[in-house]
Amino acid sequence: MVIIHKLPNRRYGMPGNASCPGCPESMGLRYLKMALGDKAVLVIPAGCSSVIQGIGPKSGINFPILNIAFAAAGAAASGMKAAFEVQGKDYIVVVWAGDGGTADIGFQALSGAAERNEDIIYICVDNEAYMNTGIQRSGLTPYGAWTTTTWTGKKEHKKNMPFILIAHDVPYVATASVGYPHDFIEKLRKAAKIKGFKYIHLHAPDPVGWRFDSSLTVKVAQLAVQTGMWPLFEYERGSFKLSPFSKKYKDPSKRVPVIEYLKIQGRFKHLLNKPEEIKKIEEYIERTWWWIDLLERSTNPAKTARELLNK
Amino acid sequence: MTILTLTGNYAVAYAVKLARVKVVSAYPITPQTTIVEKLAEMIERGEMDAKMIRVESEHSALATVYGAASAGARAFTATASHGLLYMHEMVWWVAGARMPLVMAVVSRAIGPPWNIHVDHQDIFDQRDSGWIISMAQENQEAFDLTLQAFRISEDPRVYLPMMVGLEAFILSHTVAPVDVPDQKEVDEWLPPRRQPYVISPETNFVMGNIVPDEDYMMMRLSIQKAMEAAKEVIKEVDRSYGKKFGREYGGLVECKKCEDADYIIIIAGSWSGEAKMAIEDLREEGYRVGVARIRFIRPWPEEEISELASKVKGIIVFDRAVSFGSKGPLFLDVATTVNGRTSLRGVIAGLGGTEVRKEHIIEVTKEFINKVEEEGRVFEPEYWLLPDPYRGKPLEEVAPRWW
């Protein structure tokens, strides 16, 4: 269990870092260091976090960092880990990549590293568009969202990266959110103890790209979970389970209506008076939970057996 | 020391093993594949103490060895042709990061249309990237250059990555006797890895974040200065290697019969062997020709070529690549160095493995010499040595095949 007053009280985001107001990535980086302490090395492909570090030779993020070309993070991290291993050092190599560096241009190297079951933690910091280049559509932009390359809203749904990683048969896959730091820190600590490939998909609402006030990052992140848009779960060594903060939203009647999530973000403004569009998003939520249900039942033999007995 | 009969690729693999490389990563591509196959075999047999990371692409292969090298391990990869082009972004990244590592490049033609034969286009495409780029003439030299590459790349005056170029099939898949030293001898000669920085929790070092434009420019200058310093390091390493293992090549350029030559052939790679045979025949006919074999494309041997340019009546350059819309890349470097001091002909030949025999070299060299002797100063930057049946025809009369 993560207890607030036991978390390290050190400053990990230093003055001079270049993040925007309300930036979810600098929040995430802070939690990352709180969780893993001084044994972690970061590999960061091109993206907002390349900039957040501030101007070299100094760095606004108190981490050893290997910055790397966009498509190369999974590979560079594999090499680093191998080098530490041959030198007998047990450092934790963590990839900190955006949605492009994970799901699109970075996907090949990620998939390769996952398939080889490299002993690294790969974190996708998902702000649902190419924010560093100025809010362009990505494979993880949700249906209907405005971006500077989808002026009338994206026409396709978000690619489900955590499920794709589950299909890689890696030891650990989890979703997390900057709105639930305890949950994220706990998952990081667990991941650090597991040998093999670990994937954590961190939902990271971005005030600039999503068009909401910079004071609302945590609120928007929590609404994504409460509406069922972003379920928090863990898949550990073949067993799927919902995380505490998401458990109750399995029941659709307990979920906050998705309109509450959409209407506080400017990127969905053009959808708000189009019920058929909102219905598509609701259907997406349903489908996501249908998959979750399926995974939960099929990967938990004990639970399935219990259900069968009860019937 | 043992004499083994090895292909060029196996010679490279043996050198990598003797260099005590700790991390190997590569993606198969013809004709490089047998280098990493051999290394995988050595590692799995327990003959070599290293980790092999079998990645899903060349871009990832170079990124992987870069990650390993950054974390302090001696690392190696190998590629060719399309693989080299696919990792081109990482090629620049590694040099910009000043990270010493070694890559073998088995130079091969680039598609389309598909062609797996020898051609220098792939390696010349990396010319501007900040890597030290060498070219072997034979299997023994491929072995020697690979061992030397670690010492050159890891020298604190240099700290740049290095490519060892060897040619598709002619070297990579052809067996020749190779003198392989013992591990003990190599250990005595090759110092443990040195590198400019290590990224780890112990150093808390950050590499690659944004810097002010002015700092960026000064970092670019430092690469240029390191290239300049590398010239001396290459010569030193060549001499010390010669002392230890008995083979010294002459530094950046290997000269054959340059001392009394009126004309010089400038050439790089395995077909230098044909050029060396050609000058024997030419000399019998009274043409005093020497061969300056370029061992290092980068750093460019400016001083050596400049010295030759002021002594001779003409230089003929053989390129196995084209900078389309301009001339052969080797010719461009030679012409810049020569600066109008002597007659020049740039021959483009042998593309995509097209056969170039000793007779071809004799023919085109003789023609050039006769022209210079008759007309005085000659400047022919682009002379295509075409395959049969086009050979000898003026370019205007040739309608080349475009598909």
C-alpha cells in the first residue's frame, strides 16, 4: 500500500523545467521517481518529455536520461538493460514515451522488445495526440476529438494498446492515470519487482491539447476513469483484474455519464449537440468493458469456476 | 597466432570475439547475415561472453547497441545496404552523441530494382554523418580493421563511432587465409573500453536534451575536430598494430608504387587488388602509374592526396557509387583536395556488382594518360565505364534502360 507521508519528500521536477501549466507528464515523472527511487534510468524518445527536461547541459528532471530518436526507445532500453546486466548492476531501465513513441512510430521497437520479454518497464504517457508538434492526431486520439489534423473530429477510435500488449504475452500490463497517483505508484513498485517486460499505460489529460483549464488536469483524469472511458486494471502473469478505483464502474449504472467528461474539454465541443456521435463513444465504452469482462473471466479460472457453481 | 581460412564475414566475427565485445545486436540482411550468425553461434557455444539481442529491425539494432554502449558496454552491430539506410537516423544519432562503437558494413547495392551485389552507394550515403568510415581490401584487413576500430573509436581524442566497410560477396562470402592472433595478444594490445560518459544512476547523466543553437554549433565543430585528431590516431594505431601483429597498412592511404609515379589511380575497397595488378602491366608498357588505395573515406586523407596531387601529371579516380546529379562521391573529395593542380578523370564503374576486370582498369587508365600526354591538362569529372555492349560509346549515344 502506498502511504503519502512515507513517499520521498525530494524535489524531482526541478525549477527550470519547461512543462506547460497543468502538465500531466511532469506529474507522472514525479510519481515515477517517488516510486522507483534512485535506481532508475530513463529512456525518452522524441516528445513533450524531450522538451520538459529544459535546456542542456543541465536538466530540469532529476533522473539519468538517455534521449533517443523517435522510433528507437524499446530498442535502446533493451541495449541499456543488457549492458547493466553484463556489468552486474541491477538498475531499472524505464522507457517514458508518448502516444506516438508507443503506439505509432515507436510501435515496432516496442513490440520487438515485448516479444523478446526484455527486462524493462515501458510507460506510455498517453495525452492522446502529438502534443509536442502541436496537437496532431495519433493512433491513440479518441473518436470525435478535434486535433490540428482532424478539424472535424477524428473518425476512428483509439487503438487499445494495453490489450495489444496483453496479446504479446508479457508478464505485466497495467493501466494507470495521473488522477490516481497512489494506484500508479503501487503499479510501478510491483512492476519493478517482476522480471521481464512490463507495460504501464498512463492516461495523461493535457490542458493545452484537450482544451481545458490547466487547473483541471486531475479532475479530467478522474472523470475519464469514472465515466468508464479509461478503466484501470492490471494483467499480471496471465491473470486480469480491475484496479480498486475502477471496480465499481463495471456496473454501467454506477458510471458518470460520458457527457460530463466530454463537455469540459474543448476538443469535443463540436460533438456536444450531436447525440449520434456521443452514442458512438458510449458504444466504445461498452465494447471496452465487454472485452474487460471477457478477459477477467477467461484469465481467472477460480473466479469462472465460482460463477459456474453459483449458476 | 593461428592461420584460419575464413570468409570476410567470419573474419569480422572472430575480431569481434577477440575484442571482448559484451553486447551484440543485429538484424539479418544479405550479405551481412553470416557475421551475426557466427557471433550467435560463438555466444551460444559459450566461446564468447556476450549478450546477443536479436532485434526486429536495423533501426533497432543500432539503437540497441547505442543503448548498451551508453550504459558502458563494448558493443557491435553489422548491416548492409537497405539495413544501413533504414538505420540512417540512428547513424547520425550515435555520432552526435559521441558514443564509441563499431559497426561492420558489408557494402551492397540499393534497390529498386533488387540487387545484392557489391556497390559502395550504401556506405557513401553515410559519408557526412560523423562516423569514421574505413574500407577493407581483403579478409585479413577486414579482421585487422575490426580490431583496430575499437581502439580508434574508444580513443579519448576521437570518441566517434566507426564503420568497417567490406564488400558484398567478394570479401563477405569468399574464403581466404586469415592470421588470427591469440586472445592474450589481443588483450595486451587492446585496452579496456573508454568512453566520454556513462548513463547510469551513478552518474545521473543526461544525454541529448535540447541545447542552445550556439552550443549545438560548437558541438558540431567538436566532431569536426575529433575527425581531424582521428587522422593521427589512425596512423598511430596502424603502426602499433604493425609492431604487435606484423601488419601495417600505411594509415589512411595505402600507396603502391606512388614514389616514382607520373599518374595515380585512386580507388577504395576490394577492386584495389585489380588496380594493383593493372599497374604492373601498365608499367611493363612504360606507363609509370601508382595506386593510392583509400582505406579511410572519413576522415578524408586530405594531406596524403594533396601531396600526391602536387607530384603527378594526372589522377584517375574509380567510384563504385554516384551522387546523382553530380559526380562520383570519391571523385568529389579528390577534386576538392586537388584544387586544379593536376589532370583528373572520375570513372564511375562496377555499379550493382557489374564486373570490373584488370583489363578494364588498364584500358580506361591508358586512355586517360594518352589524352593528358597529348592535350596537356585534362578535366573529366564523369567518365562512365559502361558494361558490354555499351562499353566505349559516348554517353549521348547510349539510351540506358530505365526499367
